[in-house]
Amino acid sequence: MSGRAPSCASACVNQCAARLPWAPSRRWQLAPRSPGWVGRGGRTGRAGGWRPRPESTGPAASHRPLSFPSPSPFPFLRPFLPSFLSPGAMGPERRGAAALLALLCVACALRAGRAQYERYSFRSFPRDELMPLESAYRHALDKYSGEHWAESVGYLEISLRLHRLLRDSEAFCHRNCSAAPQPEPAAGLASYPELRLFGGLLRRAHCLKRCKQGLPAFRQSQPSREVLADFQRREPYKFLQFAYFKANNLPKAIAAAHTFLLKHPDDEMMKRNMAYYKSLPGAEDYIKDLETKSYESLFIRAVRAYNGENWRTSITDMELALPDFFKAFYECLAACEGSREIKDFKDFYLSIADHYVEVLECKIQCEENLTPVIGGYPVEKFVATMYHYLQFAYYKLNDLKNAAPCAVSYLLFDQNDKVMQQNLVYYQYHRDTWGLSDEHFQPRPEAVQFFNVTTLQKELYDFAKENIMDDDEGEVVEYVDDLLELEETS
């Protein structure tokens, strides 16, 4: 050990730490699982899910809206302070020491290095960081195994930025090429639908090729599926949290541990680490999701305003959160259409079908992957929940012309919700009073599009899983006569 004075973070660790956080082995893997507990308080429905709890603000009249999201559903809104650190539980000397250590930790946070995305820019990515994603990630894990913590942290942060660059680049090209105007097909192609279909595919491929040639992310060798899956599961944060800790950067270690736990709430090792971090003074200031999306912050702000009965602010933030989520959702769909390893030798149409099924498998996970996890619970039916908040907030402002479409939009995703059906009956009953027409009882266009896309994708995937994907238990037709007999009987 060199003779340098210990950093303020190391002083905080030396004074506070009764035990070290558990370090993950780079060979240890954990498949992501859904939370295994049933929600409590305002959370109802399936295990691990959160959804608004139906309540009533007054008499249960037959023509009165009865359903609205319950207030204060999120435990994270309550300030956190470990019981043994509360002022009443400490003597004067201990209170002074705790205050000093808290100041030391805050000072460390102010002097902390750049977060992994502070240098990120899709338009002007730093040239000195351009390298193959897989190489950067493997090198970071090698440095981790060798206990070279600073180098491991540096390359893990670079690999996170490279992954975001690749994801954003895929989405950029696919979004722009899907929106590009298609030329009118030749008159003779009207009788050849197959040629028209593949003509469109060829033009799309040409657009993508030109787009990718101009982006630096595609000038590097592309990562394997396994590496991309690691980033989807937030595996780098498992290593980052311990490397940050060993590098005396407690604020980032806390944030990295929390970021990983949001995807792996049942991970015992990380839960023990997080319990240790929470025992440190001021730890709650650094409990944040490093992968949070802007729509999550808007949603949380809207819920807080709703709980405070600040209806206009709640509506403003929720109306911003909706298009922001849809933008992230369609970018996720576009990013699923990236490169694919071809390992099987199959017929033309089966090969195309296999590729598309793989793309569909990625796309049907987008909604779940983008659903916020708040207070340890995923927000069940996130899009429907936003319309749920909106319909009641608009109602509280006597704006039934906006409340009714939100209620109908909600019912797209939960047709059997009895209380929301009662709300709709209420709006129908007062349609003349509020000047409502039939158009006010139609779902909002963006809700219809989202519902149709997710529903059709699931139907296609279920069909492919049943009829196209490899299945050794299926009936094998060996002869043409058998095939003809099957066709006749069907």
C-alpha cells in the first residue's frame, strides 16, 4: 500500500464497514426472475405487480366515477433513515461521528468521477472510446478478475456507453428507413404480390445498408447474442457495484447495486450488499436507477402531483410521459431488428420465418423491459395505468371530453374492469350535459396503435411457436399420401 492519505470514501468505509459487500464472480450467472411476492397496500393483482386499487371518494352512486388510483402507493416516497442512525437512537458522540461521516461521503460524491452516460452522445461519440463492444466488456471482466478495479470500472463504463450507442444506432436506422416514402410499384407488379413484398424488403435493406455505413457503431465487429443478453439483464452493474466499492466510490456503488436489483429483485447476494450500503449515513441520496428513462421520472412526478390533488400538473406530466414511453417502445422494436447469427441450413421461407420469430421474441419483451419498477414493484399494465390516472384527473377538472377517451383507452387493455365500465356508464349518462358526442367515446389513436401492435405481435409469435418452431413431439408426415390424406380430413 502506498503512503498516500486515504480518500474520504475510504475513511467512510473504514469507520462504517462492519463487513464488505459480497463480490460477484464473473463466472456466476443468474437468470432474471419476476418478483415472487404479492403486492401489499395499494398493490393488487398478480404477484410482484402494482396496479391502482379501486376506491370511492363518495357515495357509490350508479352514475358516479368510482375508480381512481390510490394515493401514496410507492414506499420510495417516504424518506429512508436506518433506525440505528436516527438522532434519538444516538448519543452525542455518535451523532457527531455520524454527521462527520455523512459529510465525508457527500464530499466524495461531489468529487466522484463521471457517470457512465455523462460522456455519452449519439451524434458525437468520443473517438478514443470507439472499439468493439465485446472486446471492451471482456477486457473489463479480465481486469475485474485481476482485481484492477480502476481499469475494470473504466472499461465497464465504456462498454455501457458502447452498448447504448449500438442500440441507439440500430433504432435510428430502422426508424428512419421504416418512415422513408416507398415508390409506387410498377403497374405490372399488381398481379405478383410476392414480388411486391420482396421488392419492398430489398428497398428497406438498401436503406439500412446506406444508413449503417455512415454510423461508427457498425464499423466495429458486432457483439455476440450472449453479450447483448448480459447488457439486457444489466449484468455489468453486478460487477460495477463491487468494483466501485473497491475503488472507494460508495455513491456509485450504491447506485449500481440498486440498478442491478431492479432487474433481479430476488438476488440474495445483491440484497445483502444493498442492506450494507443502506446502513451507511446518507445512503438514500444515492439510491437511483442509472438506466432510468425520462418517462419514468415524468410518471413519478405525475403520481406525486396526483397524490397532492394537483390535477393540472399531474395531467401535464402524464401527457408527456405517454408519448415518451411510446417513443422508447417503438425504438425498442426497431432495435430488435439488428444482426443475427445464422447457424442452421434451412429452406428459404423457413430461414426467413426463423429470423422473424427471433425478432418477434425480442419485440414482445419490449413492453415488459420498459415497464418502470417503483419501490421494488413493476407497474402492472403501465400504459393502461397512465390512462387510468388521466381519466380521473380530467374528471376532477370537469373535463369529460378528455376523461371519456382515456376511460375507453384503458378498457382496451382491461376489457373486464367492472369499475371502469361503471365510469364509462357515468360519462354516457352525462353526455348531453357535457356536450359529448360519439367521437368522445373512441379510444385515443396512440392507444389503439399500441394495443394493435402488441396484440398482433403476440398472436404471430404464438402461431409460430405452435406451428413453425422446432418441436420433436410434433407429428411427422413422411409421405405425400399422408399429406394429401391430412388435407382431405381437415
